[in-house]
Amino acid sequence: MPERSKRIKLDDGGFTKQDSHHRNDRFKSIGSDISVLLNFVESLTNEDVDESVVDVIAGGDVVRILKFLDSGQDRKTGELHAVFKALYIIILKTSRELSSRFPNVARELAEGFLEVSRFSLCLNTMKKSQNAEILKTSLQLLASVVTVSEDLARAVLRYIDFDSATMRKCSQRRNLVDKCDVRTCFINFLASFVYLDNSFVLRELVDKKGALELLIGESFVDKYSNVILILCVLKKIAENSSVSKTQRVRVFNRHCLQRLTSLYLWRGEGKTVDEVLRKDNAEVNEHELVSIRDTVHKLLTHLFTSSRFGLVFSTKFDINVQYNRLILLCLTSAQMEDAYTDPLRTELVVVALCKCPDLFPHYLDHLAPSLYPRDSPSWFCLIEFIFHIYRSISKYIVQFTITALTHSLTIEVLAINIANFCVLSPKMIDPIRKALQYDKSSDVKNKAIELMGYLQQLLEIPLTWLSLNQLPSTMNFTSDQLKMKIELFIRERIPHSKWLVHFQKLFKKNLNDPILLVDQVVSSTDQSEPEEVFEEAIKIEDRVNSIEQSLNDLPEEIRKVFKNLEKSVSGDCNNLSADVIDTINELPGIAKSCFKHYSNYPVVYQYLSKFIHFLYNNTSLIVLYKPKIFFKSLLKYVDLPTVLFTNVTLQHQSMDAKIPTILDEHLLKEYLFKFLLEIAFVAPKVVYRHIPVLWLLSAYNATMSSLDQTILTMIYLLEKFSPGSLTQFRYIVWGSSLCKHYQFDIQNNILNHPTLLHEPNVNTLFNVLDDNQLLDSAYNFPLYRRWFTISNSHINDSKIVEINRTHDPCFILHVLYYYLQCFSEDCEKNNSNVIKPAQFLKMFYVKNCLCYAVAGLSSYSKHMRNMARTIIGMYRKLLGLYISGNSTTPNNYDHSERRINLSFKHFPEGQQIAFVLDTLRNSLSHGGGSVLGGGSRKAKSFHISIDSGGRLTKIHANFFIRVLKILSQPENHMFQPIWNCLLAKPAIDLRYVPEFLRLFFSTNNKFTIERQWIVRLCVDSLGDPADYLVMENSLVFKHILCAYSLPSADMGFKFSVLRLLVNATKHSRIVHALIRFHAILLWLSRHATASISSKEQRKLFLCILENIHNALAEKSSNQPIMDIVNLIKDECSVKKESVNLYAIATIPSES
């Protein structure tokens, strides 16, 4: 028995081994015998799929399966189905579960299948066949090929036409019995592109005509699994940052949004829409219904509330243009009728209107026809819905007002936008009037009265805010003028004269109770949308404290090394001790240890940059190692792409590494760039071999921050080391916009040269620059910024420029020049395919590029002014060619006149801009304007020689900038007086403030607007003593100090006067001039110690006195005057304030 048992065991083992060989041999000829392939496909349902695939690959003949698809062989439908299915299964398994065992099989099969003849055979089979199994298997095969790699996915997209009848047939063919029908396979095929998680593939799919339209087409009658997958695909597209807003609007068009909103009413799978709508509640799966409604609600909420990843065009207030019309069409579509009966749809309407305030009156107009009074439950539900909308949007009235003010709208547009939230929409007036007079039901009448009473309460919110706050100085009107405009506007929106009286009483009341503003939401805190983070100024004390704290966190040994070397750096390098020399020799090892364990400490890079500068810039020292040893250690242990080229700190740190704060993150990036800069000064080849210039440009924001100046130094040093490395790019792009044109790849901490995706063109400039930031930079142009020069000197941390968003003219002026030069070359070659001359010239003006070039004329750097003058000259030349090209000719007068009208339609401001630039040129002409009517400035300012070589003072530069901006606003009241000023004489006298006396003592009915305009020009332009000299010649201070106490001086004018004095007293020379020539202390003793009703006004007085005190404290001989200043300051401080001290949302006032 034991022997028999043992013999049975041996026989059993032999049988198993033989069976294994048999299984490997049965698929050995799968690439040559079609019957073997058919057996393999049939065995997939009975055996383990992974084992079968392993057996096929082990046979070594798997790639030859593609031979069955070669041309010249007529295959039956069943055979083609078997080939497609076999390829689908093998590619799918070897690209996923079996990818580690067979890493190259899936790609070889996919590439072989995508050969032209084989791929065409698959598409032709799908086109001719009506067999569902063939269509399903073909789509599954295509989906498996897509999942192999990015390049193969893009190849499939390139050859498939989703607008063809074949793809439409696949997207519409459903089977209620089959869980995996043709449409399901088609949806999975499209989803394979999206779930590849590749931005380039996703963008190409979005640009593919007809693809996503087929995806959403049959969704209302589709099965639950398909609808959920469709919504998930659309959500990934919406949340992908690489998809532009134009592409997003193209995907989520009107028809797509209507299909999505119809899913709120989804009732399950069915043949037709009528069949689905006839289903009872018992036939609908409640869980599936809730899941789909929640998913589609989250998607639509994201689209209707996000301006960055959605469809919202925020901060748009043009009453004639509906920027968010796509959202309005969706909210007013048939699918959103009776939205008040559904809580989810009600919430969608409310959040969309709160995010798109420009749609508010239009949506209420849509509801107006249903508001005609009737005593029915539906009417009361609708009126409650209107109440809910008003209540929800009431919290954002102040926020909408502040946003509208910051965009410098005209007073009429601003008044309309404010009043829209507090009165009825135009089409609601008649229904509510009839409801107020409805005698058949007292409930209807009471509801209408309640609505009007609530609107009256809403109007108190903006009126209270305007009473408690001052408008920004960029406005050409005051709060009282704005209130008058609002009062005139609401007269048209009140349904009954009785209620008009109630509303008008609000404008006569003294509304100054800040409790009304407690519930106002001033700033949005949407967590789903990452807001743009603006760099704030970091104080020098904070920087020092952060550095000292991080230094104390280092180990004692490293701390001692840094302290000893720092003493040697500041001392005599000729008398170094033996310990210091040993420490210098060990510095590479110390740096390596710091990079390995403490790479997220800014102090490490701060000290190392000092040491490298000390070692390699002293000829008396002999260093035994090259600087590249530091750079190699840095590449080995520090994740440079994560630190330098993103806002994320290092992820791979030791357990004892500290968690950096926001300040530490900024300092880490800044000091690491300075460390690289010190190495680049000594060994530029080492640095620029590993860091291409495009990577530096991607981290550069072109501002005056110390970080950006360091990056700019590295970029210019690269250009000096390798001429043409920067200028080889015809169109320079920088910042985050580079990711739209280049693909940045990283391998093992090595920065590869980016791959070009979309070549930049002349229009790219207007996509990179932010017009508001560029205009702010023009108004605050850095006068003392010198033309860029590279100097190998260590930067003292105490003298670093604070972080700001002002553009750096050394870079921006270069960019503007290169783009103008490239456009001129294209015009000479008649190459205007990208952008037409009228479009380029207008965009250059609208995006404030011309204004920035004018501001460059106020720089004290002669090179900066020359560059600005060149840019203006090139633009004027192009503008002249454009105007002359559209001029009339005697031969064909009618045709030329039609061309002129067309040119005026595209660029109506062209000739006016040319006239302004000619006036600017005449004003700067040599000789002082004895012939042209202009005058030069004096040769001395405060007994100091000033540069008169074509430089504009800041006040004249800002004047020309404001004139250029007004040209596009003919409805502005200042358009006519300013244009009359320019027409009166061919040049501006640069010794005086332009038109100060004419505007300050205006006899126009709107004299306050003209006076405020010229005074605010002075407030914003007083930057140095040269500006004060111009104002003194025009008697500016004499007139405004006298006018401060006049009855015609409103609060807006008084605030402007005080801000002008704040700016003036920042300069000690101007302080002495004000004391000597204007008795400013006597004026302050009269007005600063009087009864002051505004807290902001008292702050400005105290700021003026503090500035005067600081200016006089420089000399001890000024002690008697300082005693007077302290006395006035004490009396001003002890005065009681007459305003409530509640926190009130205010507009940041200009200093």
C-alpha cells in the first residue's frame, strides 16, 4: 500500500508537468493558424484570463497575430471579431496586471495595430458592419490602445473622425438588455482619453470636433452606470487647469448645459423620453436617482460659480454686453422651469446669481410673466422664491459695490449696477403694480407690499456704506453724486408713486449705522477654487526674525561653523586662522550635510551664498575645490523643481525637518536663487548646463520684487555667457503662461529642455500681460530704477526691495520693444495671418502697453527713457501707416470712404491717439517750445541740477496716461474738457500742471467732477521734489489750502487735499518749503484741531503731523518748531470721534 501510494503521487506529479507543457504548446501557432486564435478567444470564458494570456505570450508568436489584419486577405466577420478581441485582451492585460512581467508586449501590439492598413481595416469594418459584437470589440480594442501611452492616444485621436456617421452610430446604439452595449463601449472609449490623466491628450480631445457632443447626447434615457461615467468625465474636464476657458465654453455650450440640467429629472433607462417620464416612483431606483442628481448638481455648481475653472466671467458690469449669457440661457431654459419646486435647482439658481450679479435683473425679467397676481399656490411659491433670491444676494451688495468701484466705471453704469439689487427688474414693475392693487385676495396684496418693504430695507445697505466710506481717488465723482444718480435711476423702477415717496425719504436720512453692514460678505472664501495669491510686502524685521529663528534651529556644530566663517567674511581675509582655513577646506562636506538634512532652511543658502562670494572673489585666497562641487551636491539632495518652480515646499525631508511657514517658503525660494546666482557668477557653464533659460522664465513674474530681480540677473547673465540664448525665441513668454506653450519634463532632478507645444505668436503678449497690473505699474513707475547692469557684488539683505506687484521696466520695456519689432517685420512681409494691424494696435492700447511706455519717459535713467521713446516712436509709425492706409484717394472716393468707416469701427481711437502722441512729442521737443507753444522746465530744482533731456515729470506722465485712458470713454464728462485742452495748443507747457487753473476754477455745472479730477491727478503724481516744483509754479498748494474751508468743498475734495499733503510731507525738502512758503503749521493748527467728524480724516491729519515731525527731527535746530508740531498732534489726538467704531468694509485708500 505505501509503494502504491507513492507511485500514485509520482504519476500525479508527472501528469501536472505534462499538462503544463501541453497548455503552452496549444497556442504556439496562434499567429499563423486562425483556428488556434478562435480557440483562444473561446477559452477566455472558461479559463482564467491571466493564465491564458501568459500561455499565449509564452508561445512566442503573439505579435504575429497582427498579420491577420494585413491587406490582401479577406476575413470573415467572425474571424475579425476574434482577432480584435484577442488583441484587446492581450493589450489590456499586458498594460495593467501583467505589465511587470511583459513590459513591451502591449506597446508592440498597439503600435503594430496603428499601422495605416490595419487601423483602416478596423475603421472600415466598423463603418460597414451592423453587428453589435464587432462594434463593441472594435471600440474596446481602441480604448485599450489609448491606455498604453500618451503618444498612441494622440495618434488614435488624430485619425478618428468623431463627426462621422460611424461614431454617431456607435454613440446612439443602445440595448436595454445588454449591460455592456455599444454605447457603453463608446463612452468607455472616450473616457479612456480622459482617465489617461494627460493634459495634452485631454486638450486635444476637447478640440476634437463632435467628440463630447456624442458623449452627452443620449444621457437622459441612458442607464445609471453610463450617466455617472459621463458626469465624471465632464467633471475631470472642468477641473483640469490646462483646459483654457475658451475650450471650456466650447465644451459646455448651450446644448450641453441643457442636457445636464435635464438630468435633474432623470428617471432611469428607457427607449424614449416619453417612456422615461411616464415611469412611476416605484419603477425608479431611489438611490440611483439621488446619486445622479447630486453629481450633476455639484458639476453645475462648479461651472456656475468658478471664474477660474468654470464658465463665470467675473467682474463684468457692462449693461449692454452679457458676458455670462451662457449661464443665463441655461437658467432660463425649459429644463429649469419651475426651479422653485426643486431644492437643488433653487440652490443652483441662487449661487449662480450671487457669482454672476450681471444676470440678476435678466433672470428676474424671465420670471416676470409668471408674477401677474393670482390667488394660487404656485404664485405664492414663486413669490417666496423671489424673496429667497433677494435675501441671498443681499449679503453681497457691498462686495458688488466695491468690485464695481475698483473697475472705475462711469457714474451712470455704477448707479445702475448698485440699484439693480435693491429695486424691481424692468419687467417686474407691471406685475407687482397690479399685485399692489389686487383686491380679490388680501394675501396677494400683502405679499406684494411685503416685497416692496424688503426692497426698501435693501436700499439702505448701499446708501449706508456710501455714507460711511469715501470713494477711491480714481473716481471722477463723489458719494453724494453717486447717490443722486441712484435716486434718479430708481424712479423708473418703482411701481407706485406712494412707494416712490418712501424710497426717496431714504436719500434724505442720515444713514450711518454700521450695524446694517454686519452681515455683509466683503471677500469671497470659496474653498473649491484656489484664489490667485498676490505677493505682499514682507518687512525687513520679519525677514531677520525668520532667519535668526531658522539659524537657531540648526545643530550647534553647523551653527558654530556659520558664525566663525561669517566673522572671517566681515574681517581681514589676509589674516585667517588655521581653524578658519580648515573650516574652508571642509566646507563642501558641510554643505553636503546641510543639503541632505536641512535643505528647507533658508538660512543655509543665505550663509553659503555669502561664503561662495567670499571664497571666489578674493584673489588672496587659494581655494582647492571648484564651485561646481556645491552645485552637484545641490542637485543630488535638493528637489530643485519643487522648490524653485512651484509654490510647494520640499516633500522628501528627514524626520527632524521643520514645517516651514509661508514666509519661510518665500525666503527659501529667494535665497536658493541667490545661492545659484553666486555660483553662476563664478561658473556660469555649470549652472546653465542644467537650468535652461525657459525654466528661469517660468519662475519669473517680471515684478520689482527682490526674488524676480535675482531671477532677472540670472537670465541676463545667461544671455551674456551665451549670446542669443534668450533672443533666440522670437516671442518671449514668462511666468505661468509658459506652460501653455511648452511641456516641462523632469527626470531624476534634471531639468530637461522644454518641448514646444504651441508656438507663441504676436498675440501672446496680450494673453501674458494683465492690463490692470500694467496700468498700476504705469501710475507707480519706479523712477529711480536704473537700466540693468550685471555686477558681481553680494546683495545686502537689509537693502532688498520689498515685494510688490509693480512690473520691472528693465524687462517689460524690452518685451514691448521686441513684440513691436516682430510685428513691424510681419507687416513688411504682409504676414498678418495671426492678427490684423488694427487688432494689434488696439490691443496694444487697450492692454495699457502704450501707457506703460509713456510712464517710462518719467524715469531718471536715460537708457530707460530712450527705450520708452523708441517704443512710442515705433507705435506712432505703425499707427501712421494704418491711418494713411485707410485714407481717401481721388480715384475711388466711395470705396475709400467705406474703408475709413470700417477702420473707425475697429479702432475709433486711432487718430486721437496719434494726435496725443504728437502733442507729447512736441512738448518734449528741444528748445523749450518757443515756437510750438510749450515751455521747458527750469534747469534747477531746489538748487539741484535736474535732468531735462526729454524727461517727463511724474505729474505730466500721469496726465498723458489718463488722457489716453479717457479716449476710450467718450461718455466720460472729462472727455470734452481734456480734448478741448489738447486742441487749443500743439504742446503742453511742462513748467506747469496741465490745465490746473481752468479745471480747478471750472464754471461748468459739474465743476466738482473737473476739480476732483485735476486734484487727484496731483495726489497720485507727487513723487519727488521735481513734481512739487511744477505744482508750485501752478500755485497748486496755495489754491487747495484756501479751498479746503470753502462751503463748496465736499468730503471727497477734503480727503484729496489731505492725501496730497501726506504725499508731500514724505520728503523733507518739501516739508521745509511748505513751512516757509505756505505756513502749513498754522493751517494745521486751524483745521487739525477743529471738530473732525470722520475717523479717516483724523488719521490723515495725524499722518501729516508724523511726517513733518520725522522731517524736522533730522536737525536739532528745529526743536522749537517740533514743539509746535507735538502740541498740534496732541490736540488732534484727544478730540472725540463722532463715528461708530464698528468694523466697516472700506475701500483701501491711496497713500
